[in-house]
Amino acid sequence: MDIAIVTAHELTPDTPAIARELGRGHRVTVYTRSMVKGDGVEHVPAGPDVELSESDLLPYISDFSDGLRRRWREHRPDIIHAYSWSSGLAAIAGSEGLGVPVTQTFHSHYDDTRSAAPVRRLECAIGRRARAVIAACADEESELIRMGVPRRNISVVPHGVDIERFRRQGPAFPRGERPRLLHVGHVGADWAVHALRAVPEAELVIAGGDDQSVERLRALAGEHGVADRVEMLGMVPHTAMPKLMRSADLVLSLPPTVPTGTAALEAMACGIPVIASATGAHLDSVVDGVTGFLTRPDRPLEIAHRIRRLLGDATLRTAIGYAAADRARSRYSVERISMELLRVYEKTCA
């Protein structure tokens, strides 16, 4: 099977590993407007060579689709898998007249942009036009059905984790004597800062965010009197995340919307207990009390209670870490996720 993966954005963390896994028995080409290098990756110029938001991409979608059309006329794929609604627009236009089925993943489906009526209408149109729509979790499946996507066209395939890179054993970044909490991503980190007030013995490391969000979180930490126990790392290369996660006692992931839950999955694969917001993909991946804890992100005292319980019980922390790693390996490995995607592709092409 000749598989075309289309993304108008930077590749999601699991995409290269899944492409490699699919490529063991099939021809896989990733088409992207980003300047990403690698085997099986084709750069399709469209707009400035910088990361753009979904809405900012709209003026360049026609250029992206034209580039895809030229390539696919020369080498027609058997199936196309588009990630994000902007990629879906380009894929549908670029494949016009070729008779190639398009599958769609809305990996940013829960972003704030979805509240805008024009974007909502585009998502609905793409979801109904695609031959198959792949939801990352049960929550998203329900949302797609409410959008009018036929239930029979929806398959639930979660995002995967590269268990060869994210694993229990391996090097870790140096750390001090304090228990270390790590929040991955700046969205939701406010609640981690709030909770830190009630965990006076711990430090909080926040990975992710631009200059503006970093300064905002620094100011918030100062307002709560915990600035000396909060370290802002800003953007951290994904290649460094396994070492960073293994340096932590607990990983927090507290965004209010969770389309993929990648950070929690990667922490679980490293055997680090997770305290995650009870929403979206977290509801599928984190087994409350077994592989981590689920909580309302806007309840800092509850979050602090969970943190203190885990920090105060090394046996529980170890047991949850082992259970988390086992679940990540057995359910979310890129090998298994690739097999599930392939079954969707084969069904769609039948």
C-alpha cells in the first residue's frame, strides 16, 4: 500500500515513529510545508517557512494543495491521511479527480479555534467529505458524531508513544534534593503553580511556552510566593523529553482540553506517575488510581492532595509507575497504533 500522510504543521511527536513502523511493509510519504528533513518526508512549499496557526494557514492552503496535486499526479497514492483541518482542506483539494480516499484526523480538534463558526463549518464539511475520520479518543468520537460525521465512518485510534525512546531505563537530567514535579506544556500550568503553594517541600519545572507565557507564569509564581521553587524551561526539544521526564518524581498534565494526551503517555512510558486533567484523551489513557490520577484541573487543593499522597508513599509511586509503563507499552506503542491505522486504511480502500 502507498500511504500519503499530509500535515500542514510540524509533525506530531508520534508521526515519524508511526511512519517508520508503517514503512516496514508499505511505502509511506509524509507531505509537509514545514522544512522537516528525513527519509520519506517531502517538503511542499506554501507560505513563509515558519510555524503558523491553523487560521493563519488559510491564505496558503491553495498553494499547498496545488503542490500536493502535482506530486500525486506523478505518483498516485493508495490512501491519504490528513492531520488537522487545514491539512484536510489541502488533501481533499489536491486529490480531486484522482479517486484516492482521504482519511482525516483532527489532532487540534479541541483548540480554541473550533469555537469560531467558520472553522466549525469547515470541520463539519471535511468530516463528512472524508472517507474515514480517525478520532484520538472516545470523547472526540462523541464530538464528531454531534458534528454530523456518520458513526460508521469513525474509527478510534489513539496517538502512540515511541517506547524505545520513552522507557523506564535511561539517563535523566540532574536535579536537586527537592521532590520534582514536571508540568509539560504551559497550558494548564497555572493550576500546577496554584497547587505548589500547598506542597512546600517540592519544586515545579514547567516545560514549554513562548516568552509571553513564560513571563506570565513567572509573575503568577511570584504572586503566590513560590517563585524560588518554580523553574521555567521554555520550549524543550522533544528529543530531550525522556531525560527530563525521568528526572521527575511526578508529571502533571493539566490542560482543560486534551485532544491527544501525548505528554501523559510519554510520562507513563517512562514509568513516572501522572496527575492529569480528567478530560479528553486522558480519560482513555490514564486509569485513575492505577496508572496515575485524574482530577479537575481547576481544583488546586485536590491536585496538591494527590501530589502529597504520591510523594509521601514511595511504594504507591513505584507501583503506579510500573503499571503506567506496562499500559503505555501494551496499548499505546507505535507498533500497535500503526497496526490499527493500517486496518482503517485497508477497510477504507476496500
